[in-house]
Amino acid sequence: LEIGRVRVKGKQAPEAVHALVGDQAVAESEEFRALAAAHERMIGAYRARDWAGAHAALTEIHALIGTRFLFLLPLYALYERRIAEFRAEPPPAGWDGVFEAESKSG
């Protein structure tokens, strides 16, 4: 799954960051395909500044996570926090949905 895009200090172009969720059998499972579809809706809504849509997709994701994908919960908690923050204080006009890393080490 693409979990986000990061622009590191000193670079102009963002890099996509992915999470390895499982092998080919996992990728072909109905569980994963449903989760991946909801994940894509959440990421798309987030990047489009559709906070309500992103939150709705997160609600769907939590219903789909089950026990097999519990390790993804911290990722979705991060997105929940970011969405709540952006609802309270929207990002600037030129925001492109990319996380800006302040240093190359973290």
C-alpha cells in the first residue's frame, strides 16, 4: 500500500512511501482488496482536502481491518490526527498532501 508521500529536506520531488502488507496470496485476498480500495479512497480524499470523505473512508477501514491487518492501526491513527488538525486549521493554499520532512534523519 502507498502510505504517503514524503519530501525530504533538500529535495524538490516527493517520494512515495509504501508498506509491505503481505505476499501474493494476501494481495489476492478479498479482505485485502476491500481494505486497499478503502485505503485508496481515504488517501485520495485526504489529498483533495475532503476531510469528511477521508474520515468516512477511515471509518470503513476500521470496520475492515480485522485481526489480520492490526499492524496498520498506527498508520490510520496518524491520518486521523492529521485530518482532525486540518479540519481545525486547514493547510496552506499550495499544500499538495506531501509530508515535509524537516531533516534527512527523521
